[in-house]
Amino acid sequence: MARSREEILKEVQQVLVDALGVDDDEITTDATLMGDLGAESIDFLDIVFRLEKAFAIKIPREELFPAESLMNNPNFISNGKLTKSGLEELRNKMPHTDISKFQNDPDINKLGDLFTVNAIVNYLEKKLNAA
Amino acid sequence: MRWIWIDKFIEFQSGDHAVAVKNVTLAEEHLHDHFPGFPIMPECLLIEAMAQTAGILVGEAKNFKEKVILAKIKKCVFFDYVKPGDSIKIHAKIESIAPEAASTSGKITCEDKLIAQIELMFSHIDQNLAGKQFPKENFVFTDMFRSLLRGMVLTRPDCDTPKSEQP
């Protein structure tokens, strides 16, 4: 069932309010889950479970938040930064994320900044409206 | 699990839900101080009872192969006190389970009274924490707790439970 972007955003905001205990006015589209909303690693799994329920879909591991496979592959990381092939992999794995700023300084410590509310909405919009 | 805080299971549906019972007694010394003249079961120990009930349910769903650790208290609401002499029922249900984690919901009741609603997240720690290594043996599900499940779970052929415990 196709859903409008506004509907998806509203549902995502509710999921994040419940999962992270934040106020809904904190959940702006460009808020980062870790930096702005205080998410920790287990919260990402909680968010995935809640999104699956809220939208009645399956979200495969590593599809929405694919950091782990990047971090564990030495070809993708050099001196704490993503390599060219690492960036390429990131682009393929996270088409729902805007990496234009990140690629200027692909420090892996800033990888968390890519996980924004907007990225979740983009991902869901594509996923829900693909069928 | 280094200590057992529930008395027995009265329902156990593998991978779905379980109900455990705990009997509360004034012989539990912490009740003398919590509070003097007004003994009530501390809420954190109600959460522990749910963590054990739901944790065993989650562990059994993966044949006790995973080290299941309480990772997050998602929600916790308390409606009433639990006093010495009460027999509480802990109802746990698996909401979602994935290779790396599980989420559960549940309630605690005393007779017909709702005591608490508790939602938890468990981590399968070998699958998480960026590949950090943990001891090979499963220090979560030791032999100690298995008596709780005697007669409740149909032991599967590939399960670690000793044959003598099969129902």
C-alpha cells in the first residue's frame, strides 16, 4: 500500500518517541539518531523491530543501518577513514542516505551522523512504494 | 544466570510465550528494609522476574545456543504493590526475534490484579558488540536454571539439555 511521505514521517516519529524516549519536537528530519537523539546500538535493533511492526514489513539486517559490514572489512577502511571502495560500498548499501557531505571527510567516527530521521523515511518510502 | 528469581513455569510455548510464578515471602530479607513496617517487593526485582522469564523464553527459542543478555528496558509501568504472601504470575511474550536480538512484552499479575507492564530488549551478545569475543561456554544458561524447565519444554535433538531432563 502506497503511503505518503508525511504519513511515513509521522509514523517514524512515533516509533522514535517510543524507542528513544525523546519528545516529538526533537525529531526533525535532519536529526541524527546517535548525536541528536541519543540512540545506542541496541536502540537501532529496537527501532528496526518497531518499524517492522508499524509498517508490517520485514527489514533485513544491514539494510537500513549497514555500518557493520563496512566496519569489519579492511578493504573499506584505512587510517580511520573510508576508502574509495568503502565509499562506493556505502553508496550502494545506503541509497537512502545523503553522503555528499560525509564523503569530503569520510571519518568512520562520523558514520553515525548518516543515520538520520530523513534516511529512515527515505528508506521506508522506497520500500513501501516499490511493491 | 547466577541466581534464580522465579519459582516455576506454568506455561511454556516455545518461541511464543511463557508464564512463570514467583511466591513472595517475608523471609526475603530485603523486604525488612523495603520498607520497615511496610514490606513491598522492589520494582527492580519485578523487572528481574520478567527478565528471567522472558530471557529463558528467548534463550529456548534458539536452543540456548545464544548468550541472552538484558539490553534495554523499553517500557515499565507499575500499577500496584506486591506484598509478602502474594503469588505473582509473570506473563512474557516474544514480540520480535532476530539473529542478534529479541524484544518481549509482558505483564505481571497477582490474582486478577494487574501489577506491572514490562517491555524488554535482549541482545544475543555473540552476534553484537562489533565482534567482541566472549567466553565460549554459555555463562547465561548454566545448569542451575534448567530445573525450572523440567517437564515444560520438549527437548529438541540438537539442544544442549542433558537427556535425563527430557520429559
